[in-house]
Amino acid sequence: MVDSVARTVGFQAGERNVFLHILTACNLSCAHCYINPEQHGSNTLDKETIAHWLDLFADAEKKSNLILLGGEPTLHPDLAEIISIAKAKGFSVTVDSNGYLHHDLLERTSPEELDYLSFSLDGPDAAVNDPVRGEGVYDVCVANIRRAIAKGFRVSLIYTVSGRNIEALDRMPALLDSLGVERFFIQVIGLRGESAKAGKGDLQVDRRRWFEVVPAVAADAAARGIHVTWPKVFLGDGEVFQCAGNVAENYFVFPNGRVYQCPLCEDYPLHSYCIKDGQLQAREGLTEKNFFSLDIAEGCVMNKLLQPENISYRDGVVENKISCCMLKQEMVGVTR
């Protein structure tokens, strides 16, 4: 059995999430890549620097989740050792990969050290996925998902919904079920990096289409025993807006030392912190933190400032508040 009602996942007090980009290089050129080299740099962190930076965020009294990102993190030749270093410091470790798994990652780490291996796939077949992510990507990614699961790794999958693939989303639960994927993250396209550029307007999905498709697909996946998570995006009547910047601990860390708390701000020099001289330092002047406590009718201040086209009005009144982009909904199916 599965509860067909989606549950909003409240921000967890005492939990820390560190999204660490260990490099920005990638072997793919996805249409919606959010990496912005002008803002995030182009260097690769060495393992000694990564170990030190992890100490800046480690806290033995909190559940600390580390998500290792790129670019493509498996391009880092020391990724397996970085995973071991992070586990020794008490982190729960996830690697987000495009599926290519460079440097024989599956042979150099283990399910005991790596809590989750998360793959990005944006279509149930090559015809949908490859125009978004690159020629031949679908076959490589699916083959490596099979390999990872056969070796006992816990595997999750991220599907970034856009105007180019939303019509195929309903075919994903059957694919994930056949592969044995445990967790499914449905992600909304963000106006950052590549997707913010002119000529990419077809990537955006309107509110009506989102609600027509996403909840039904989530219910299908959950009915198959898959744990599904997706962004709340819009608040319903009577739901109170909360900003994760005020009530949660999320750090988005880039290899040039910028540390953000709001992913919507990553195209701009508004980061709350920077790592300088080996220390995590709060920045002075105008930063994203100045906006977190503002209360506006539209909900998320950052969305109003940076993505106002996501907000609709009727007779001058906001139709639906935009939730914090970190607020999620979930459906949990039967345990596999």
C-alpha cells in the first residue's frame, strides 16, 4: 500500500546539507546546466583542500549530509578517496553523476562508504534524453545504473522537468521500477546558468502543466515502491511561506570559495559566505541573507526578483505564492 496524499517535507532542525562542487568541469553540455564559470570558477579542488573545507562544515551533533557535485564529480581522480575522507568525518555521502562514472568509481568505492549514488537522466529513452543531455548519454547512464545496482549501491535518479521532456515524464516510473532505482527526484528547471540564456524559453513549464503531470507521476512511482521527492513550487491557500535561509542549514559551496545559502542566487555575487585564508567568513554588504527575512505577498523574494515570470496575478492579487525552492513534497511507497 502507498499513501496517495503527498506530504510536505518540513525543514529539518538540526540537519545540515552541504552541496560541495569539487570542480566545475564536465564531459557533457546539458541544455539546462546551472554551472556559471564566471561566477563559480573553473578550478578543481585538490583532496587536501576538500578535506579542510569539510572540517569547516562538519558538526558531530547534527545529521550532516554531503552531496558531492560538479560539473561531473567523477572526473575528479581522487573522488573515491574524498568519499572515504568525508565518511570518516561523519558525513552521509551522496555523489551526483551524469552517469559516466569516470576513473572506475564503482571499483574504487563501496556501498558501505557511499550512501547514495545519484544519476541524472532526463528521458525514458534516448529520443527524449539525448537532445537535452547529449548524444549517446542515455545508453551509458542506464548501463551504469544497472552496474551500480548489481554491485549493491543504493541508487537514486534525478529528472529535471522542462518543456522538452515533461510529456515523457509519465514513462519514467516503469523504467525506474525495471532498473531497481530506490529514490526518484523530480526537479523543476531553474533560470540559472545555461537555462537563463536567451533562446531557452521552451525549457520553462507553466503552473497548469506542472500540476497536470507531476503529482500523478509521483503517485505512480510511489505505487511501485519508489520514494519520490519533488519541489513544492507553489503554496496552497493557508500555507505559510518559510525561507530555508532562515530555518535550515543548506550550504552550496563552489571551488572558487563562494558559499551560498539560496541556489537561486548562484548566478550573482550575492553569496552569504566565502572560504578565504582557510576560514569560512561571513560577507559584509548586500548579500542573499538581506532578503531572507522579507515578507512579500508573492512568497519567495528571490523568485520575485530573479524569476518574476513564474508568478501570476488576477485582478492585481497573487494567484499562488511561490514556495522556497528547497521545500519538497514526497510520497513513500512500499519498501523494496
